[in-house]
Amino acid sequence: MRIGAWMLGMAGFALVASSGAAWAQRRPGRPVRSFPSRAARPTAPSGFFHSVRALHTPTRGAKAPLDASGRPKLVLNAVYLKEVAELTAAGDEGGFAAEDLDKAAHVLRSAEGNEHPVEPRTLNVIYRIQRHFNAHEIRIISGYRTPKPDGTGQGLHGRGIAIDFVVPGASDLDVARFARETGFVGVGVYPIASFVHVDVRPRSYFWMDRSGPGRSSRERGILLDVAQRADSFARQRGDVPPPRFFIGLDVDEALKPGGRVVPVETEDEDED
């Protein structure tokens, strides 16, 4: 099934429990017993799991394009927009120029077409994931999401620091396991919807969410000790936690030594 068709299935995904006809047999002195029919069991849209498998399957023979130095480019394939952006990294750990950050903001825009600056550190994590799994691209399920008119909602996606994605050719659990080693990240695994969430934050937090798209969150925090160790190792490597949140600033200026960052003190939003 084509990726576009998979996205339509994702958008309309719901676990349905219908009442089903019950049967009963009366016997003297015994209560009526009823059992749900097979139709009452939760079901997924027809072809959904085939579509999930297709999204995780790499394109035959495809490889990430190389830059002038022979280093793989970061390839972001926004499957919900059917658009692809190729970004050139400054080094093996990432690092993207303002022009490429603009490309990323465009391809990661919301379904309504609204754009928001992308946190460069998030792209660095995604790039390291692509290189680690030797993937030809990263398939984006969700990037920026437009907050509500009052500025609330959409969690970290509404701040341009979170991405939901699939690495073709790799299992979501393996991707999450590698991402957790980064330090100062949020990593969520969604086994029903079949994708991984990654964001950057001052203190790592990992979770599992067995809800499907459009359903209420069923988040459960996991591996808290692993999160603490990952942050400790990151500090030992010389990494520093990212600022809590910033808005309304020039990206190039912020990336300079001593660049001005405007923090907004809010609680970390762990949910996707």
C-alpha cells in the first residue's frame, strides 16, 4: 500500500468496540449469561497493519545522497505532505546552516501549512539516528503542530522541538533504544500507532504510549534510571542541556557563542 494511503488510515484510526448481539439460555434457578460477539472485539481499519509494514520498509536500492565531503545528507520525508527535504550536515554529529534549518521548518510544517523554526538540536538527534541505522531517509509522521488560538495545546510539537517519525528498515524499539543514549532527550514509543517520538529537553524522560492515533493518551513513564544515566554520560562527554524553550529570536544569533535565548518557564510536557 502506498504511504499516502497509510496516512489516511492513520488519520482515521480508531479502536472500535461494538455492542454485538448477546445470547442467553435460561435454566430454572440460574441467571442469564451473556457473551459479546466477535464483532465486539477491538479492530483496526482494513489494511492498517499492512500499511504500517509498508511505512517501515525501505525503498529497494535507495541510499541517502552524499554531500561534497562524502557524508550522508539528512533526508526528511514528510509522508503527510508528500514532500522531501535534503539537508547538509556540518559534521558527523549534525549541525545545519540557517538555509537548511529553513528547509526543515518548511517540510516539517503543520498540515494547515503553518511553519515554525525547528530546534537545531532535535535535527542533530534525528541525523545521528539516520546515520546509525544507515537509513536512506527519515519518514516524518508529525512535525510542527499549530497550537490553539490561546497558545496552548500540541505539547512540544507546538514549540518546534519534537518529531514523530519512522526509520525504514529499523524497528521502533531499536530506534528508541539508540535515541535514549543521546542524553537530554524525550523518547516516546507508540507500539499501536507504530512510530517513535523524539524531542530535546533539559532532563531526559522516556515513555511508552499504547494509544492509537486520535485516542486518549495511555502514556506510561519507563526506564527512569536509564534516563538519569544517559544525562550523566552526556555531561561527561561535555554536552550541555538545551534551554527550556525559546521563541522570537534569530536562529543564527542564538547559535553563536553567547547568543541570546529568551526562556519561557513552563513545565515539561511529556506527552506527544
